[in-house]
Amino acid sequence: AHAAGKATGTVTSVPFCHATPAATVAHVPSRGEYHTIAEQMIYQSNLTVLFGGGHPEYDNNGCYRGVKDGADEFIPFTVLQALRDETTGRGWTFIEHFQQFQELASGSPASEIRVFGLAPCHSTLQYGREGKGMGNLNPNMPDLALLTTAALNVLGQDADGFYLMVEGGAVDWANHGRNLERMIEEFVDFNRAVQAVFDWLEAHDQLDETLIIVTSDHECGQIWGPNAGPDSETPFDLPRNRGKGKLPDAKHFSDGHTNVLVPLYAKGPGSEQFEAIVDGTDPRAAEAWGFCGRYVDNTDVFAVMKQVITAGQ
């Protein structure tokens, strides 16, 4: 996208240098090399926008704790200070407070800028806070929709267009923790971010000329209904809707990633290309989840994206 002259950005609800955002620009042997990934993203990448968690001076409740040994898991304190002092040599505008994200989301910047936004949380915007259930959200914490709108306001300054990756990464974290309540909470947060994209594009008359893809890199948690299981008469029992305001009747059968098919939604120019790369049909999945059952290979999603991005070159 950068080679095509477009602005680029990543936004996530987990650390900015975690696996999915890192995959947009970093090159390292291991996804766990957070400091190297962070330094590549900040000092070597051409990203226009970089938003996420991973702030070493805050805990998961969004409370300031200052400089503590071992707290710089995701970004070295020296790099954080260089961002504040504007001495990275890479032209970053650095923001780290809720009000700064709000201001950026409320209107476009006066000129084209690069913005690194480090949300005031150690790892996740909300999932990692105290407790297990919904409610009692961290105050003065941007949600994914706010971060997305702020990112779009920056990226939208480029007349040649933009590429933006938005990740609701804490959905995965909640499923690793078998926490159904917070998984739903995180999914609602992600859905609001998707709506924020549509709202922004519509407000800027770009909805019909923008390819929007909504999908997942993998399933996590293997969530099925209460009667599911290998010894059940209905091994693929679906979760049960228990009505408004109540958790669905469901349970996790894994705390890891699975090979369960995940949804893929696409809208806009180039979305029809997915029809040409369908690998097959899974009738059992179609029956269980109420969709056509057609599937594509995960890596083919990038092929469609690349073709659309480079179409005008």
C-alpha cells in the first residue's frame, strides 16, 4: 500500500506490537520479540498511524504506575522517552491520553501527519482489567471505535487513499481465557469499530469506492452449545439464545486456536473477486451456522487486497 502511494495504519485493542499489527510491517524470527518489533514499527516502517495498547507506565486498570522494572514488556522506556521528546527522527506525533484521542477523533488534523497513539493501558484496553464479568469499564480509556475514527481522520488526509488494519485482538484473549462475558464485550467493541468505519466512509463520500473486509485470522475457544461434545448425541449443538440481557447458553471446548471456519465479509470494489477464489464448500458448517458453506484459504485474502490496492498503478 505504501509503494502504491497510500497512507497506511494499524489499530488494535491489544499491544501495538502484538502479532497481527506486527505482521503488517515487522520482520522477526519470533512474534514474541516485542522490543525488536516495536523498534522496527517506530524507526523503520512507513506507517502513518500506529495505535494500540502496551504502555509501560500504566497497568491493566488504566492506572498510572510510573517507571517500574520489567514493565516495559512491549516498548523500551528509552524509546517511549524518544517519542515524547520527538527525537526518533521519524516525524511521529505522539499521543497517550484519552483526551488526545478524543480530539483526533473529533476532527481531521490541519495537515498530513504521522501519529503513534499509545493507549494508557499495559496490554488491553478493557479485557485485562480486574474481575471477570462485564461492566465497570476502565474510565478515560479509548474504545476501538474511537481509535478507528481517529485513525481514519489522519489517514483521510492522503489524497491517494489509504490502507487500515483494525484488530479487535482482545476477542482472542478472552477466548483463550474461556471468558464468555468479556469475549462478548470485546466483540461488541469490535462491531462498533466496524460501524465507525462505515459511518466515516459515508460521511466522507467514500463508501462506494472503498473495499471493506471483515474477518478473523483464526477461531479460538471452539464455542458450542451446552449439549455439544464428542460423547453427545448432538456433538455440534449450537449456543442457545436465552433472551435479551442474559448470557447465551454456551461453553468453550478449547482455550486455544482451532481449525473451525470463520466468517468473511467483503463490500466495495474488488469484493467480487472472492467468488473466484472459493476453495470448496463445507455442507456441515453451512447447516450448523446458516450460511452458504463456501470457504477460501486465509492467505488468499491478501491476494485480493493486493490486487485492489495496486489496480490503479
